Amino acid sequence: MYRRLWRWHFYAGLIALPVVALLSVTGMIYLFKPTIDDWSERAYDHLALSSPARSLDDQVAAARAAYPAARVKALEWRADSTDAARVLMIDGAGTPLRVLVRPDTLAIVSAGADRDRPSEFVKRIHGELLSGETGAILVETAGGWGIVLFLTGLYLWWPRNAKGLGGVLYPRRGRLLRDLHAVTGFWISVLALFFLVSALPWTKVWGGAFKQIQATASRDWTTGPASEHAEHMHQLAGAATAPPEGFDRMAALVPSLNLAEPVLIAPPGRGLANWTIRSDSQNRTARFSIEIDPAGQVARRSGFAEKSLIDRIVGVGISAHEGHLFGWINQALGLLTGFGLLTMVVSALLLWWKRRPAGILGAPPLATTRVGAALAGLIVGLGIVLPTMGISLVLILALERLVLRRIPPARRFFGLEGVNAEAD
């Protein structure tokens, strides 16, 4: 059992570690999305105006005049009237635009696709490796193997005949590199598994199937680039072609509503009369939406508590994953996990480099006995729960059995010498 799981741990590392390292770095950066967004647009805040600020309706109209083919999705509320107006729009292709308008002259001071903002660029690397659906599936596959990596790693770490806590709970001086890898993995295992599992609802295959199963939920998250684009097209279809005046009137209501920032003011959609003022906080549990009727009265309130149970569970997981569920402590735990994962990646590479025999990959030797029923059931179960990992596992085993074992140089390189056809 130990030898077999050691080999699977090795293969899981080959598949997952490069992506895990990249996800760790980008994930740690994305923990600070609001700060990054504020920093990237700092030049457009607290402007020295040459004349009194024009109305918000005029500022939104200026954005519409600059992009006549796009529709207004919302206006981001700003407490300071000298800040450039942030007008959120969607063009005819369903691409979200962010247009910044100077309050006094109504000049467009910045405009571009929302996905090109620094934080969104990091998010695209983190979620799809800048490769669309293919990249999203690769990230999902690596995440599945990351779960296997930690489960097998915990089995390999489990103390057997340990003499003291050295190498179990803290690294020993004489075996520092090996212990640094194993002990760090133990200490961050719960956090790392949480981050890997809480990312599943975003994924293309697993998340897409999950959304189909829980059809009653409101589905306020996307699963891959195609899902995100479909959501944008849905928003485009519902956006008003010519937003009515009223942004100033709605903005005057915002301070009394006590919504978590950023706060978005959305005009009535097609065929609708009510405006919407809502929080777009990174913390899903703090999001709240209020509909305002034409007379300026509250028509409807909805918040996190009104969502379905599944939506609430996923929302809590996403908020914690992004580091905004419980403030700076959440971010600190995210940083701890990210640095722990990078420590494990580097130590694993150094361990392999030091121990690898010359001219071969250095994979642990295959066990020569059949897989037991319990272990086989566990493998099948993981393959079903994590479908992209399961498919890749089948492909690896098929490649190993049908191709690599039949080619002498490959058989030696991958450590398959002396393995009979019924083994493993």
C-alpha cells in the first residue's frame, strides 16, 4: 500500500505541482483584489475640479455617448463627488466595459474591458491560465490531483514507529528538506484541502454539473469562461437601451442604506420600472440588494439569508476562498496556505533532484500485487467525484500499460522494469 500510494503521490506531484505553484502565487495576489482595484484607479480619485461636478445623469450620458453601441449595466457609487464616475457597461459582444468619466468636464479619463483590470487579469490566470475553456479544464484537473496529492501525502506522513515528534510535527536538523516537505504538508493540509474543495463550484466540469443538479438555486457564480460570457449576455439582454434619468436621486439614498461597498446603482431593465441598489462586496454574506420604485420607495429587499441553502454554502466557501469572509485573519490564513504550498513545491523539487537516479525519472517502483477492493473502490469514488482527475488517471494507466511498458527505454525511464501484465 505504501509503495503504491507513494508512486501515485509522485505522479500527482508531476501533474499538479506546476499549476499549484502558479495558483498559489495568483491566489495570494487575488486575496487583495479591492486594494489592487483601488490602487490601479487611484489617479482618478479626489480630482481637482475646474468647475462644480456635473450631475451623475450627465456623467452616465457622457459614457453612453462615448460608447453608443453599449448598454449601461450600473453606476458604482462614490462617496466623494470629485472621484471620476465609474460607469459599468456591456457592449454588443457581451464584453463588460468600465468607463471612467471626469465629473466637471465629462471627459472620458479611462475606458476599457473590465477583464483587463490588474485584479481581473490575475483572476484569469488563476482560473483559466489565460487559455479559456481548455485552461479552465487544466486547472480543474490539477486541482483534483492536488486533492489526491494531499490525501496520499497524509498517508505517507502518518507516523509509523516514530521516536518523538521530530519529523512528525517539526523538521529535524539532519533531514530538514524531507521533513520540511512532510511537516509543512501536515500543518497546512486542512487549509489546502479547503481551498481546493471550495474552488470546485467555479470549475468547468464539476461546477457545471453541480449547477445542473441544484436547479433551484439562484446560481450567483460562474463556471468557466463560457458560463461567465453567458452571464454577461444575459445582463446585456436585460439592460435598458436608454437608462432613464435618476442616478442622482438613487445615489442620495445610498448612505442611509448601510450597504457594504462597492455599491452599484442599476437602472431599470427592459420592461421594468424599479431601480436596484446593491452591494457587490467580495464577502458574499454581506451582499444585499434593494429595489426602489419610481416614487423612491423601497419595493423589495433581498440578501444572503434569502438565498437557497446551497447558494449560502457555496457563497461562504467562495468568500473564504477569496479571503473576505472574516477580514484580515481570512487573508492571513490564505497567505499562510499559499506560502506553505510554495514551500512544499520547492522542497519536493529539491528532494527529487537530489534523489533521482541518473538517466531516469526516479518514480517509486510499482507494487507487484493487485489493487485491493477497498483501495480500488476509493480510486473509483475519487474518479467519479473528481471527473477530470478520474479521466486523466485512466489515460495515464492506459498509457503506462499499453505503450510505455512495451518500449524498453520508456519502461526503464518510468521505473516499469520487471512489471508483469497483471500487476497494479
